[in-house]
Amino acid sequence: MCRFLLYKSNSPILLADLLTRPAHSIIMQSTNCKLRMDMGQSNGDGFGIGWFDEPRTKGCIFTSTLPAWSNINLQRLAEKIKSGLVFAHVRATTGGTATSETNCHPWQYGNLMWMHNGNIGGFEAIKRRLQNSLREEIYLWIQGTTDSEHAFALFLNMLDDPLHRTEFSHRELRQAMLRTIEQINVWLDEAGIADTSLMNFAVTDGQSVVCTRYITSSEREGASLFYSSGSEFRSEEESGQYRMVKANKREDVVVVASEPLTYERSDWMVIPTNTLLVITPRLNVRLYPILDQYWNPHRGRQKHLQACC
């Protein structure tokens, strides 16, 4: 199980204020994550960061197979780079996939960037069907071996000309995400796969963001995912502790993370299981239930961070 975070704001933030400095930063989560479903604590099989410059026409990605906590280049970059849209991911391998840079998240295709926390249960049983469904240019783009990159390829296949377009409506991204999950489930059912899949996906075109918290179960909870929104994410002068400042009712900053970056419980909301979250270009946050065979309106739903978190 991996950990990821994303940040979107009209105000660029220094990467260190997301990746290294908060009390429970993504780098801290690479060695001491609290909420992994497999009870492991280390995410040391590589990492990646992706960010968009202004104007957000194309992103940049830096990946490494080294553990995030020991990569001096990550520390150096984080102290220099500012961005208003950031993806970050620390990896723990699943399914015996190799530790290689081609298997590190996030991935980029044209103006689209993607990352995943979780796994597709029984992926090898549907891998050939997935590959055969892809348009030639998308199939040839795949370099790694992970279920995550293949899921991204399937997502790209749901879009018209994803390589050359620079902008997509958030509705289009949302529909492509839902169709991706639906198609994966169809193949899993056809293959008779009983293993549970965890599909916490995140994608952006530099303007909108779509992410999911999803599990192929109507009873169990999905892999943890939280969001926080407000006016500014910064450290307090006296304590030096980070928190989401809410100076008004506007949402000027949105952070989504596998685990909260701070211990201010009131700053973080749980994204319900089997829910899709959209961040629009104007920073409006919208939550949509994923209404399929695994939707259960009676599943336990938390609104605030629990004491165990």
C-alpha cells in the first residue's frame, strides 16, 4: 500500500511545505504511516513528485527508486520549487512488481498526470484484456509493469486525443474515471476474481483534479483518504506547526492525502468510501457517490478524523 497527496491552489506553495516540513508529511509517511490497511509502516520502494508551472500547460515529474526519506535531491528540490498544483507519491510494491523508475508514480501522458494508491486484485488475469482494448499509441506508451500504470492507460483510452489536448472539462475527467473503474470491474467479474481491489486514483490536467476512494466491496472501507480546504496551508509563527487556515468561506487551497499531514483533526475530512472527489478549476470541491454494485448507503461513514487516526 502506497501513500499519496495532492495540492491545488491559485497560490503556489514551496514543495517543502508539503513534502518535508509538516508533522506528518508525505516523507514522514514513507517511514511511519499510520493507516495502511496491510499494517505495514514503510513505503520505501521509490517515490515521485509531479508539479505544474504557471501557466499550467504541462507538468514535470521527478521519480526515484530510492526511499524518499534518504534522497538528498528530493530535499534540495523541495526547498526551491513552488507550484500551485502538486502530486506526490511514496511507493510500497504490491503483487511482486519490480522496483524501477518506470513503476514509480506519478505518470504523465500529454498534459495528464496520474497516481494510484491500492491494487487491482487478480490483475494478471485481466492484464491481457486490458492491453488488447487499448488504442495502439496508448499501448505503446506503457513502459512499466504495474496495475496502476495500466489503469492510467485504460483511463486515457476513454478520452479523445489525450496526447495533444491541453485541457479537459472536469465532467469529462469524472466520466472517464467512472468508466475506467466500471470496465475494470467487468473484466474482474468475467475472470471470476474474488480478490478485493483498492482503487484510490488521482488524475489532473493541470486545471481540474479528480480522485477516488474506492473498494470492490459493499461492506469494507476503502484505503484511507482525506481532504482539507481553506484559505492557506502554512505554519503558525509561534508553534511552527502547520495547519489549514480558514480566513473566509472561500476555498483557496485544497489538499487531498492518504493520511492527514497535520494533527489538527478539525482541519481534515474523511472522503467516504466509494466516492469520487472533484476539484474544479475554481477550487470548488464536489463529492459524488460511485453508484455501482459496491455502493452501500449504510456503510459506516465518518465525517471527522477518528481518535485512532
